[in-house]
Amino acid sequence: MFISMFRVFYLYGSPVKETIGIEDFVPEITKRPLDHSLTGLPRWEPQSQLLERAGHWIQDNKINAVSIQTIDCDIEQHNQVVPSDALMGKHREKWSVDSQSMYHLNVMEIKPYRARVVRVAYINSSCLEPPKLSWNQFLPVKIGYKVFETTYQTVERVIAWLNATGAQIFAIETYSIEQGPESKIDHSDESTYTISMVSGKYWKTIIRVYFAGDYKVPVQVSQMSRTEKVCTVT
């Protein structure tokens, strides 16, 4: 069993009597599998759309956001009897993501399907000028078979990118994605994943940097590395 915890970073000083809030943005299903499919899984909205939803929510509601992070949650799968199909004995699968649970079981055979939820922490006070959220994520460069650059080397690229763009940092996080040994597909924008029991799989860590406001990426910087993904809420 894994138990989640809240860690609060604070500044020493006089009490300001602030209260905090949490808002979770759970990926929504964009396409369901066919009714007769026994093993099909639904298609979920990508991470970029989740982050756009979070960014619009912050701006539209003048939220005083203090951090953004990606959390992994179990996807529960239920059998649902549709009334119109009840007489025919048909059952449809229903999927749900409970981001409020503070624990999950390490039973991969039972719950191998997981979702990445975007969580925004905020202070319960109005923000006159909420940040216009944008982000960039840096994937480690592959330098050999199952060998990637170190965290320090990736951070050096992040620093060089920040110096060139002058972007204002709002938050930074790291998260991991599963990768096959010969896979050339980039899964960094997917909101769900299945824990594979197949040998040869490995996990790679991605650094995602959030910014407050717009910035311009010089041509020489945008061509610096193909491992960057930039998005902005408009």
C-alpha cells in the first residue's frame, strides 16, 4: 500500500491566517471502445488539454495559485448495465478516477491502469492578476541503449533555455513515463498509462517547468533540442 502526504513549504514571519485549497483536473474520456470489445480501453484527453483547462480555470476565477503538480491515480473499472440493453444482457465498462484517495494498493495485476491528474494548490484569496499559465517540458536525451543523459545534464539544458528566453518560473516538477526498449513513440503527453509486466520496460524522468506569462523562444533555442514541448494557454 502507498500512502500520499501533503508537504507545505512556508516562510517564517507573522501569521497571515491563510487557508489553502486543492483543485484536481481529471482527464476525461474522448472516445469509448466499441460495446462488443472485451479488451478495449477508452481514449482520454491528453496532458496538454488538462493543463489548458487548469490554466483557464486559474485565469477565469482569479485563482491565487501557488503550485501545480501531476499525481498518479488508479483508474477504477466497473461493469455497468445500460437500461436499454438490460434485456439483452449487455454490460458496458465504466471508468472512474478517484483523485481524492490518499492511498492506493500496489497490486499491479488488479489495478494496472492509471491516470495522471493535474493538481493545482492555491490560497483562498482573490488574485487581481492571475498568472497566464504556460509550460515547457524537457525529456532526457538518449545517448545509448537504455542510457540517457543525467539529471544534471538535463537541468543544464533547462538553465540554458531559461537564460535565452527570460521566462518567469512559476513552478517545477518531475514525473516519470514508462518506455519500451525499442519504442520510438513519445508518450509524454498521454494522461493514462498501463503498468506493464513485460520485461525490458523502463521509466524515464521528465522535467516540466511552468511559467507565469508569455515569453518568446529565439529560433536558435527552439532548434536546440527536439526533446522540448512548449504550450501556452491563450
